[in-house]
Amino acid sequence: MRPLFVSTFALLVGASTASAQIAIIGETVHTMAGPPIKNGVVIIAAGKIQRVGAQADVQIPERAKVLRGKVVTPGLIDAHSTVGLTGYLNQDQDQDQLDSSDPMQPELRAIDSYNPQERLIDWVRGFGITTLHTGHAPGALISGQTMIVKTAGLTVEEATVRAVAMVAVTLGDDARSKGKDAEKKAPGTRSKAVAMLREELIKAQEYVRKQGLSDATKRPDRDLRLEILASVLKGDMPLLITANRAADLMSALRVADEFKIKIVLDGAAEAYLIMDPIKAAGVPVILHPSMRRGGMGETENVSYETAGKLRGAGIPVALQSGYESYVPKTRVALFEAGIAAANGLTFEQALASVTIDAAKILGIADRVGTLEAGKDGDVAVYDGDPFEYTSHCIGVVINGKVVSEESR
């Protein structure tokens, strides 16, 4: 891992190109908005993509900074991560992704824990990851909020795309109380966990009702916990429900139907067993990392082929680096998509799972996910097939700034 001052220097150097024009030339340019372009070029100015096309049709501006590679893609999107709350040291001082003091904490804001100068951010950025959906980890019934950030910026304000994206919920064994005196704490069973979630949503419904009373003296005092759940009930944001067993996924669908709220299924190791109900509910899935360790616990039925099966059934799917407490650093969504490409997804489908499909599920497709005029200037450049293990990311541009030219 490179020293922090090197990472910071790279960002500062990149900032100097913010107003400059950039021309990115690729033997193949995957725009994800149409067919790949052979011998293509992407022109970026003022932080935005200005034009994309064949070199024969696009004039490269004089004095533009030029990056070249064999393959050019949109900046990659990690659809669910804890990077920035999780640190590379894997020690108490850099592990802010999960607070186990209370099973129900929707009021915890990811923005208050996110460290934009965490070395893991620099690490994943070097592989072409330009956008993260990150925040509080699975492991509590409601562990907190998630946010969407760019993998550049010296402050959280500079990095933030959306300060609050979803509310992280866990169903299944990971939500159950563990450790000393666990039998005395709730939730102890799956039924108790779902009951507690429903109860909290009912409280939020009542909170919304009373906030609308014409008599101000009868309105309740502010409640941070119920405020965020009220936003969920109003449809302003979904619950990100992490569950792996089919039974727990069905519980999530029932809760969503009961309260008429938006949800996104996360993890979903056994989603291929209940594809019809998931499709009928119109619920997208941020699937577990393709290389997640299986064969034990709730992921005993995990499969490399799940992404291909869900995609084939017409269910929106994105891939992620995810969170596993025993992993001291982080997975890289690029490699997870590569494994999915070898197990049921085509190249374009796998690339979509970490670009445009992820952007659509996260609600940020108006800014990122494709190489189109008007979109953010986020681009990744590779010296070969990005899913080939021997290829390297040789250039990364975020918001029109060159933030990396190091081969990784």
C-alpha cells in the first residue's frame, strides 16, 4: 500500500487538470449506451463528458491531455461496500461500519464516519472504481444509513454524490444477537427480528401522522430514528435489506408489500430459488460478491451462476465488494464481475453490473454509468480486457480530473 502522502499528492495534481480538456483514446471504447466503439475517443472538459465517438469523427482539442489504452470503460461502480467506514488496518480505530450497542439504529449517518482519505479508497480507485455505495455494514437489524461517494476528494463534502442513499437492514442469522448473554437480548429469532422491524415502521407511520396535525402543540418532538424511517415510508429512499436464505428474502418482500415501501435486496445467496416472487415484486438485487466464501452458514447454497440466472429472469442485478468481518481489506468489484462473466454473464452484462445497471439501481444513472455527453467525466482505462487477471488499469479520471496513471 502506498503512503498516504503519495495518494494525497496524486489528488492534488489531478485537481490542477480540472479545467483542462482530456482526450481518452481506446482501441475499444465501451460506452454502455450503445455498441462498443472501435478506435474511439472520449473528450472531457469542465468535469463532464463532451463527446464520444470514433477517432475519425472526433477532433482532439489542441493542448488536451491525452490518455491511451486498449480498453476504455465508464468509471466502475461498487454497488455496495463499507470502504471509507472500514479501514485497511482492520483495527478498532478504523472500523466504524457497525455499532453493536443497539439492534435498531437507522439514525446513524454514514457521512459522519466516512473517511475520504482512507487508503482503501485509493486502492480500489486504482482498479477503476470511481463511485462507491458505502455505509453501515450488515450485522444489526438496522445498522444505519448508506451514502454514495466518488473515490476522490479530500473532504467528505467533495466526495459526496448523495449523503443518504438507503437504510441498511439485516435479516437472518447476522441480525440475531450474539455474544455474552445473547439469549437475553433481542432479536433472538427470525420472527422477533421481523416483528421488531414492523413495529418500528408502524411507529414511523404514527409519527408521520402526528407530524401532520394542524395543532402544532400535538405534534411529537423530533425523533431522528423515526425521521429517517418516515423518509422510507414516503418513498424518498429504500431499505437495503441484506438477507441470504430464501425464507429471509421472502420476509423482506412481505414487509415491503405490507408497508408499500421500496427495498433493494442485498447478498441474496438463494435468490435463484425464488426468482418469480422477486421479479413480480419489481425488486432489484445487489448480489453477493461472486467469490464470496460459500459452503457454510447462510451462504451454503451460494453460486457463481446466480448473477446470470437473475439477469436471465429479467431481474435488475448489480455486483458489489460487500462486507465480511474477517476480511481485513476489501474485495474489488472489477474482479467480482470478471468471475460472473465466466459463469453465466456475457462480457457486456458483467460490465453493466458494475456500471449502468448499478447506476440505475442506485438512482444515479443521470450522472454515471455510461460514457455519454453531459455525464460526469468518470472513465477507466485498461491495457487489456478488464476482466482478464493479467490486465492492468492504467488510468482513472473522476469528474474530469486525472487521479491515477499508475498501472495496477
